[in-house]
Amino acid sequence: MLDNKNEDLKDFDEKINNLTVSDTKKVMPNGKENIYGILAGIISLFNTIFVAVVVIKIPFFGKYDIGFFKGISEFTSYAKEIKNISIILTSIGILLIIAAVGLIYLSIIKNKYFIKYIIFSKVGILLAFYIYLLLKIPDEVSAYVSISFVKIFLYMVSIILAYISSVSIIADDVEKN
């Protein structure tokens, strides 16, 4: 029974890869399979540096954006927990920048194996971070804090483009051999 599920999963993965390869080959010129990976890295870099992680709406004071590298450092002197959150935000931001730069570099040199490692690492980092973030927001202030779904959407677009690029590079290598 387990072998049957593994075969179904392999068939599904093969169908998705074939669909991705056939669609991208129609749009993308031959030899430019890495363009989507480079674009995914650029989107991820932009998203990590400039788009807010959460937006806090403080009554009478307006909105306050908190990103990976901005927005919380002014409050770190008030509480140790805020300082820890600031360190976590900065660390996650650095990891995501390393992943984005790695994705751009690996797409340029067309390294098909490590691109998938970068994709899985980025998914793991983002899942762990957003689960942590959702668990850490207290119920009392959840009405004032909103998570930026634009940021999540841009990361999803980046991951999908990187996956398309890796599948296209693998298909191009298979065609050459």
C-alpha cells in the first residue's frame, strides 16, 4: 500500500514537472532557463528589505510598520523581550537575504541541485517564522496588529518562480544529454 502511494506521488511530481517544463519552454527562449530564478531572487531581496512584516495600528498615533531591519529598534531599550524579537527579526532577515543572493548566484551558474535546497530552506524559514509570529502575538493586541499578506504573497511568487527555474534547468540538462 505504501509503494502505491509512493508511485502516485512520483506520478504527480512527474506530471507537475512536465507541465511546468512544457509551459516555460513555450515562453522562455532556449538557454535562458535561469531568468525565473534570478527574478525570484530579486523579488525576495526587495521583499525582505523593503516590505513590512507586520503593521501596528496604534490609536491616535497612526500606523507603524515593522520589517526585518526596521521599525522595532527604537523600542529595544524598554523590554528584554522586544530586544529578543529584534534579534530574531534581524537574524531571519539576514537568512532570507543570504537565500535570495544564493538563489541569484545559483541561477546564474545554473546549479540545479542547490536551487532546490535554497527553495526548501526558504520555505522552512518562512513557515517557522510566521508560526512563531502568530503564536507570539498576544490576543489583547491582535486587533491592532496585522500581518502583511503582501509580503507572504511576494515570497510565494518568489518560491514558485525559483521552482519553475530549477525544473527548467533540470529539463534543459536532460534534453542536452
